[in-house]
Amino acid sequence: MHKYLIFIILFYACDNPTASKIPPIYDDGGSFTYEMNLQSLDVGQYINYVTINWMPYNNEINDFISYIIHSENETLLLIEDASTTSYQLDLNPNQFYKLYLDMNSDTKILMDSIQTFTRPIKPITEFTAIADSENWFTSLNWTASEEIESNFSHYNIYRSFETHDIFNSLETCNCLINTIDSQNIASYTDSINLVWGGEYYYMIETITNQDYKRESIITSNILNPSYNPQINNDDTYASDSDYNKIIINWNYNLNETQFYSLEIWRSNSEDVNPFNQTQLATITDYNKNDFEDYYLIGDGLMWFYKLKLIDVYGNINESELIVGNSHP
């Protein structure tokens, strides 16, 4: 028995180890070659859920026990049907969550993990405030939110005099000046109780029917303020030794009240600017300084990244090209 098994292994060892023509190879304990291939192809596409998928465990001796889906701290689901190959996790917008999948059989235990995340609400963009110096009113203009129409509820327009610190607590600032119910409206004229020559700051909040919220950048009717965002390229890098994923780490100069978002872009060629290809994620959590890219990474491949750092005034700083490799 053992001589024939050794012959079979040697015969196929010269072929591509991922080729579909290689049959399962059983040992005396009845185990066989199986990879879960855990992935999430809809990651970052939806505001409130993400789906993970894996390959089914299916062998001739029917030794399957269970799949276990869990976080670092708790079991989320026990699955006793080997043909089940997907799981949907409900999350809040722009939430990152590490999921673990264990496969248990009579002969082996396999474990894998993946970082999942949802996208943020899509805010208004291209936001400007222009003061009329003769009659002293402010014209607000923006590009409408591209949030899914069925999600959209309304915009809230906030105003603050001389400083925007009160925007840190919108629920108690008493600075809401109007609400707009139409998603496609992209302008507003503010002329209510303005101090002549006074500087005003504005922010527009996009609200969904699920009561999820996303703030815009802050704009002034007089100044063009900036916190001069800068990505520290010396402390920004990508991994080169992980299977089926690339981990990106970064550092920048903004503090929590100055930070608005950080975008992660990717291309598959050094000759293609990542900003012209695929946006992987938008980070709105100031405390997050790493990202695990699993999206169709593969093994033994090189990917090219750039980061876009945005301060609360909408000023942008772009990173240098970041090169990452998955393990061969």
C-alpha cells in the first residue's frame, strides 16, 4: 500500500500544484488535499453587510464535522452542512471586522481568516462656500452624494461662526441651519442672521434611511484653510511574505480632529497609476493605520498601491508608489 502511495505522490509532484487535473490524494488516515480558499468578493461594496465564501469540503469517506465561523472573542455560527459555502455578516458602514473560519473533520482541522469591511456612506463632494461681498450672503455649492438612491434620506446643513470646533458634536452644537430632502439638489444660499463680513464655516451631512451618517469636508466662506496633510513615505510600506494577501501600513502628520479620510488605490502594473485603476477602500477611522488586501491577490504576484490622505478641509496629499508582493 505505501509503495503505491509514494509512487502517486512522486508522479504528480512534477505538475502544477494548483492544476485541476490533480486528484485528491488520500493517506492511510483517509484525509485528502483540501484548501478552503476563503475570500470575500463583495468586500467594501455595501454599507451594512459583507459576504465570505469558501470551497466546500467534500470527500469520499464523509468525515466532515463542522465549519465554525468566529471572531477573536466569540463563535458566530456553527455549520454542520459541508455543502454550505457562504456566510453574510451584518456590519455598520465603514466597519472593519476580522473573521475566522475553522473546518473540522475526523482527520484534520483547518483554519483561515480574512479582514472584511463595509464601505462608508457616500458624502457630497466638491463642496465650496462663496461670500457675496455686496449683500453678504453665502452661496454653497457641491456635487450630490452618489449614495444609492433607495438609501438616501436627506442632507443636514451646519454652520459655525469664526471656528468650526462645535462641529465635533453635531447633536448638541445647535448649528443646524437647514435640511434638504432631495438628493440631487446641489446648492443652497445662506442669508439667515449673518454678521456682515463675518467668517462662517459650513458642513453638510448625508443621512440614509437607516439613519447612517457621513459628514462632508468643512469649507469656509472667506479662507482656504489647510492642515497641510503629509503621508510619511518612510513609514508607509507593504508586505512581501504573506500568502494570498498584502498588508499595507502607513503613517501621517494629522491629528484626529484634522483627519477626514484616507483612500487606498491599487493597480496590477507599475506602468498604471493606481489612482486610474481600482479604489480598494476608504478609511474614516483615524486610529486605523493598516489594511489587509485579500481582493483577488493570489500567490506570487506583485501589486502597486498609492494612498490619498485628505484633511477636514479637503486638502489632499498622495503617497509615493508602494509595492507589495504575496508569497510565491
